[in-house]
Amino acid sequence: MEDIKARIYWLMGWRVVLVTLLLGLSLAFQVTKGERVETFYALIIFTYAVTIFYAFLFRWFTTPHVLVQFAWTQVAVDFLLETVLIARTGGIESPFAVLYVISVTVASLVPRRRVGLVTASLCIILFGILTNVQLYGLAEIWGWLPHTRLSAAETLHAFGVYSLAFLVVGFLSGALADQLQSADQSLREKEQGLSHLRAFHENIVHSISSGVFATDEKGQITSFNPAAQEATGHSFDQVQGRPWREVFGWYPDQQDDDLMQEVSGNMRFEVECKRSDGNRLILGMTLAPLHERGEKTGLVGVFKDLTQIRDLEEEMRRKEWLASLGEMSAGMAHEIRNPLGALAGAMQMLRKDLQADDTSRRLMDIAVREATRLDTIITEFLQYARPPALNLAEYDLNKVLAETLDLVQHEARSRTNISIAAAPCSGPLPAQVDQDQMKQVFWNLAVNAFDAMPRGGELTIATGCRKVDVAGRKAEIVEVSFEDTGEGISKQNLDKIFLPFFTTKRRGSGLGLAAVHRIVDLHGGWIRVDSQEKQGTRFGVCLPRTADSGVRLWHEGREPWKRS
């Protein structure tokens, strides 16, 4: 129906243009000859008026059948106007007889059916009536159709030529209309099939669980399916037109970069980047060239989120390592602790009984101190390897932290240029925790922050609550953060800080942060770590508000101790 409307608009517009040009030029020619031009004035004015009337009526027609009848009405009126114009301009000798040809052509195209011969026949009948009236002088008494200067034979010859022209134009325009309709129908079917195929392909891309993106020849993203948006946290509007390397944080060395520019087949690799919220994201990506008509027009990438799989693998390796280490070390610790205690006690008795010189006494003090320190390390390890059962109860973490801050403030005064800024949230912060073990977590994190600021700095301790998305549902957690302005943690050490016996301190045991992680893990929580070298570190202890909230380690698709 829209196509019929467009053709009718085209018919009305070209009618005005043709009348203005043909009758306007004829009008100017007649004025120069000094002849009467009332007919031209009347036809021009009537054509404009009837076109305006057509346009006013056109907006009320909404069905194709009515629109076709409306088009036929216009064609019929055009035939009558042309007949009047031809009668007033010489009949068989009129130069405007060619307008019948235009009307026959338009009549064949607008309704889009084989009517060329019908309209041509109508033109022949009207033109034949005019020719006979003129030839026999039937209307000469009214000043219309004066007798032709042609002979009867010439008049019939002219009428025959015009009639043949009308028939040929009618036949050709009808055939052309049929071919045009057939071609248009075929084109519509192909467009519809192409649209269905495109929609089918888009549905496939939108439905698969893997992330899919496409780029142009410059590497700028042009397509980003819903799975890709969900995995990265970026919407299509946020990544459209951006280089894909920037979105995924992929910056290989120059050799790999040259290889990427010459991708001729599938290229598989893993890339570690960040989601839009800053969380770690590991992707297994397959990259391939995108071809169109045999030419490379861009790249297409398919990726899968491997973060949880890699974290699970790391967690399993870590647990296997810890299990074997703990089984071996626990037995050794017991065997070492007993003789070590006896040795330390014997040295203390000897120091009291013997009258040794200053050097021997100093050496004896060192031996006793180191034996005591070794016993402390073994005790901490046994506590880590065999933690006591949790005594969970609902406590206000703000109050638990406040009680720990008294000890932390005292420790800070023994350090150099250390200041503490506390920023607890307003109101209580209830959570199901073991109060004593949570105090140990807060104490260890504070002391660890002091050790990271040997030349002084500020430790900011804050509390709050927020919501996280856990397996498609929201859960509320509480968070206690310790942020220092110290030396920060190097990237190569960031994944090792919670491992037992790993330490960068000269006299550290490497069990403080391991115990912190173990306690938080037993509470069903996790630790967020964000660190930049020479800029400081932030530890965030995240705990579920209730023990049955279902919030566990994989709430954000990554291992709990990984950096944000």
C-alpha cells in the first residue's frame, strides 16, 4: 500500500509539473501572437485546484482497493481534460494529442495491472469522436473544433498514426508494468528471505552462550552479542567504535602485534582483563579474519569466560599443596615442639645457675629468644592447620572493630609516623561471626599494614554494607576495609600473599595473612585485594550478614583473594 501511495503522489506531482511546462509555454506562445488564452488559464487553474482537492482527499484513503479506484478517477479526469485541451487547440492538428500517450503510460503503471490496451482503446475512441466531429464540422457553430485544413485522407491518416501510437504505447507500457510487477514481487521475496536469514543469524548469535564480537578493518568493534555484554559488563553502546584490544585489555608485544595484523586463520589464546566493575576476567578467545567477497573486512572473535574454571584449578592446586604440606608439617611440628620446649627450658635454667661472662650470657639470651620465636611460629602453624571450631553469634562488627582498635592504636604508637583514620558506617553492622577470631583478622591486617609503611603513613579503616549478585540473585554483605599508603604489593607476589610461609619480611613467619584468609573462608566470606606498587594496598574483608545467605567464594566469578 505504501508503494501505491508513493506512485499516486508521483502522479499528482508530475501532473502539476507537466501542465505548468506545456500549458505555460503554449500560453506564452499564444500571448506573443495576440490570441485569446482563456482556455489555457482555465485548464491551468482547474488542474491546480483539482490536484489540491486530490491531496486533501488522499489522506482519508487507507485501503489499497480504494487507492486504486482513486488513481483511476484521476486518470479518467486527466483524459477529459486532455480531450478538452485538444478540442480547443486544433483537434487532429493539436500538438497536445501526445498527452494521451503520457496518460496511457501512467494508467498502466499506477494501478500496476495490464490496462494499457484498455486505456489506449479509450484514447482512440475519444480521439476518434473529436476527429469525426471536426471532420464533419458538427461543433463549428459553437466556435469549437473549426474545420481542419487537412483533407479527409490526411485526417484519416493522422488519426491512424495516432491510434497506432496509442496502441503500441498501451501494449508496451502494459507489458512493462507486468514485468515491473513481477520483478518487484521477486525482489520483495528475496528481501523477505534475506531479512529472515539475517534475523535467523542474529538469533543464533544472540542465543549462544559464548561471547561474540566483530570488528571492522581498523579493529573497531561493530557487533557485541548479549553473552559478550554479560561477560564483560559492557553494553554495546559502550564498546561500539572502540578498539577491541582496548576493551579486552590485550596489548601483546610487537611480534605478536604483527602476527595479529596478519591473521589468516583461527588464533586461540587466553587474555586476562577486567570487567566494567573492575573485577578480574580471564577469557579463552578465538580470533579469525572476517571476509566479505573474498576480501578481509575485519575480525570476528568468540570467547568464553574461564575465570571461575581457572580459579577453581588454582584453588584445587592450592588445597592439594596445603593438604600434603599440612599433613607432613603437622607431624613435624609436634615432633619439633616438644624437644624445643625442653631445650628452651633447659637454657633458661642454665642461664640462672651458671656464672657466665657477658658474651656467654648474651649468646644464651639470643638462644632463648630464638627458641621462643620458633615455638611461636610452630604454634601459629598448628592453629592454621587445625583451626578451632567457629563459635558463631550475631555481633555488631563496628563494636568488634572498636575493641580491636584500642590494641591497634597502642601498636601504632610504637611505630614511626603511623596514623589511623577510622570511618565506621553509621548505625550498627550486625553479622554472624566468631568474635575472637574476627578480632585476630582485624589485628593481623592492621599489623600487616604497619609493616608495609616502614617510613610512616596512614591506615584508613572503614566499614559498610553492600549488595552483590550471587548466581543470579542479590545478597547483602558487610565489608571491613584496611587501606594503607605503604609500598604496595608487586604483581608477581599478589597471588601468593595468602599462601602459608610466604613472606617478604625479614623476620616474618608468613602465617599472618594465611590465617586471615582461613578464618574469613570459614565464615563463608572472601577478601578483596587492590594494590599498586608505591601507592598502597587495600584489603576488604567481605562477610555474609547471615550464615544461611548462600554467599560463598564464587560470588563475583573469581577466587576471593584475587585483586579487584
